[in-house]
Amino acid sequence: MLDPEVVEHVSQLARLTLSDEEKDKMRVELSKTLEHFRALSELDTSALPPTAQVIPIENNMREDAVGDCLPKDDVLANAPRTRGDYIRVPAVLKAF
Amino acid sequence: MAARANGGYQVVIGLEVHAQLLTESKMFCACSSRYADAPPNTVVCPICLGMPGVLPVINEQAVEMTILTGLALNCRIPSHAKFDRKNYAYPDLMKWYQISQYDLPFCVGGHLDVTVDGINRRLGITRVHLEEDTARMIHGRDETGEDYSLLDVNRSGAPLMEIVSEPDMKTAAEAREYLMSLRNILVYLDVSTANMQEGAFRCDANISVWPRDGEIGNSKVEVKNMNSFRSVYRALEFEEERQIAVWESGEGPPEQETRGWHEASGTTVSQRTKEYAHDYRYFAEPDLPPLVLDKAWVDDIAARMPELPSVLETRLIETVGIRADDARQLINNRELLRYFEKATAGYGDPQRVANWITRDLVKALGDAGASPSESPVGPGDLIELLKLEDSNRVSGKMARDIFRTMFETGRSAADIVAQQGEQITDQDEIRQAVRKAIQENPKAVADFQAGKTQAAGFLVGQVMRATRGRANPARVNELIAAELG
């Protein structure tokens, strides 16, 4: 079973505020998920090449050419708040 | 790790540089990467805005620029590379993850050779990798007193190359030299403007200080917010002193943390506890297929390698034959170097051209706040002036005055000389002016004859004034001595 501190840490990284009940639930569910991966990792893969991607494509690149951008109003359309031509977000300390 | 002579401590410095690449378009989309003068949020598309469901595609030019840089830094180019997601939550990161490279970067294990105080140092390069830039943030307070942060997404998704050094530097001076050498390499490779003030070349420094008689530990302080070579130097000097003071007070080692350089106070200020690498939860970017860097491709990129600044500097000193300090000054400013190359193309005395450039031209440009390519006196104009001096039509003193007039008015040297007259070298004409000065200044003559040799200088000045600076100074000196002798 996961330590409560690990659940707390992961929820902070994801910027999720969890109630104590939710934390307890996550502790159980996340532990189960991890258990599944533990089972998978028992497979002997030493004979297989490392896989970073399941799609059998390599070196898919584009030419360095400029195309169209969105109109500014569309860029700002989904912003909860704007100020002038900027997206406005709650103040963050410069120092994070 | 060699010890530093500062009374029992050794300093360990490593640098991370982020350089914006001079591609036409952004890293994973077709928005222009030349957004510097664009109004906010006008160079943005769904990809760099981080909308769900979009498909980024790798900019080939950015990859090639990164590999070229790695090759210039003597790195090994692995056969495989991939992009990864670096996860963290901050408003400047639209997707809450940054596409970066974790365990398979484009370039690994290189070095950069520098010379500091006459000592050659080989500084290790850990890796060079590619990632995307973040949105620009502005912080302020509105009319109601509420603090806010604003986002300009134009910079988001611009290609950013990260160059990580080994912790090989032992002094702030070495760090500065590493940065300047690296800046020059990027400029000569045409991969970045590497302009620090404009944010195209950003440096974070890791620094730790350890008692010389103990072990070197793992903890370190990361210093951010330095936007000039000078501030990097000052910040590292400050941090070295601060960390020594922590040890001296018995509280070493200094806490691992991030500190921001504060230019006005000349100090570093604690920002936050350092996040450890595993907090970023890197995993392979599922939207971007991996890259195979085959030998033919890497060879093709290597074939485009221009002459590197260190090679060029050696050539300027050993083959062209100019002084080392002049060579360094020219290398550090590529426009100035181009000016020099154009000027010397049709002129046989490179050192003389270098003198004029590093003395008169640099000063005039500095006063005018202009760059060498904006100089009203072009390389050909300067050579025209030097040739007038070579043929004795103007004196050295006149040439420097003419240069200033050329710079201020944009007129040619020939035009100015035609108007104010050539140098007077005619013996009789100068003798006449000398006799007149002697006649009119009996006191100076008496002083001279009483042994005050500096009175001759006064008479020289009088002659130069009467001839509006055109008399050949050497002749004037000779004739005054002859007349009074």
C-alpha cells in the first residue's frame, strides 16, 4: 500500500486538492494500478530492443517553413480572463 | 579537483545555457519564431497554445542546428534520440508539460577549451538537447489592487537548445570565459543570436563550495536571473563568498536551493527549494516518433561546419599577424570582424587597420550607440583615409580628426581634405609659421632658453593652431629646435 505522503506529493504535483476521503481512495486505487505495472515488469524483456514508441515511424520531421497562425481573438477566446491583448492568470510569485 | 587559493575552500561551478535557435518557424508548429516585434498573442496556433488533440511535428532545421552545435563542442552524436515530456505546473507552460529530451539527447560528452589568465582549461560538456520555449509572463497589479500575471504566448514553442556543462569550472572568471566562448561559437555557427540582453542566451549556474580538506558533496545552489556576462561573474563571486561564510559560521554545507541574482543590490536571494529531477515525471513524448541519427546525416551536417572562432582567432594572430588582444576583441564582435576583413582585403597592414578599428572606430560607435554595420565610415572609407596618411597627404593627428568628421558627417576623407587642405610638409612654409610663433611669443622663447623644455610644446601648439593642425608635427618639432638652438 502506498504511503499517504506519496499520494499527497503526487496530488500536489498535479495541482489537485484532495479531501481526506479522496486521498484514502487514491491510496487504494493507485496501489492497485502500480501493482498491475509491477506484474508487467516481471516479464523478461532482456531480448527485446528498448521501445520508446509503439508507432513504427522514425524521423518524421517537417521543413522549417512558416505557416498561418490563429487570429488573436481566437487565441484569447478560451482564456478565463484577459487584460488587453494578454491572457490573465492569478498572480504567481516571480520566484514560483 | 584542484583547490583554489582562497584559504581552504574549493569552488565547483557548472552552467546550463538555454539558447534560442534562429529557425524560421517554431519547434513543433509552423508559427514564425521571429516574433520579437509582434504584438502579444499574434504568433500563436493551436499547437503552441497547447490545445488538446493537436499533433506537433519536429522542425528538421532545429535538429540540425543542435547537432551542428554538438559537433562544434566535440560531442558524440548517439545513433538514437527522442523527445520526452517534462511535467510541471506553471502558467507559462501552456500544456503543463514541456517537450524536452531526457535520456536520449542529440549530443553527449563534449568539451570546450578555454584560456583563462594564460592557463588552458578543457571544460566538459555533458549534453546538448532540444526543447520548446515557454510563454512570456508579465507581472503587475490592476486598478483594484489585485495582483496579476499576464501571458504572451508568442514565445511558447520556439526552439530552445540547452547546453549543459560538467561541473568543471573553479572560478567565476572561468565561467565567464566558458560563456563567452560558447556565445561566440553559436554566433559563428549562425544558430543563435546568443544575445543575453534579449533573452536569446540564458544562463543558470550551479555552484557549490567545499572545504579543501573534505569531500565534495552533492548539494549545490542554482543561481538564476543573470542577464549579462558581467552579472554571471558578479553573482558567482557573491555566491562563493556567501557559501564560504556559511561554512565559516559552522553551518555548512550550504542548503541546496535556487537563488535569484538581484542586480541592484548585487546579491542572490533565495527563491525556492530545488525540485528534484523525479518530480518532473519524464516520459517519452507519445506524439513524436523517435529519431535515428544515421552517420550519413550527421556527416552531412558536419560538412557545413564553418571556421570556429577559436580557429579563426589563432589564424588572425599567427597568419594575419595582429596582436592577440585585438584578435580577441574582433572575434567577440562578429560585425567588427567582418568590418576588419573587408578593410584588410585591399590593404597590406592588418595591424594598422586593427588599431584604427579597436581604438577610433569602437569609440565612435560606442559614443553613437551604433553597431559596426551601421557605421557611417565603412571599411572602404577607412582605408581611403589610411592611404591619405600613407602618402603623407595628412598627418596621423589630422587623420584622427578627419575620421571623427567622417563619422559625424558621413563625408568622405578626400572631400574633407579637399576642403580643409592637405598636410603641410613644405619646409619653408612651416619655417615661416615657426618664426612667426617665435616672434609672437617671446616669453615662451625665454622660458625655453632658461631650460624649460616644455615651452617648446607651447610653441608647437601655436604653429599647429596657425596652420589649423595641418603642419607635419615632426617637421614642426625639428624646425623649432633648429630655430631656437
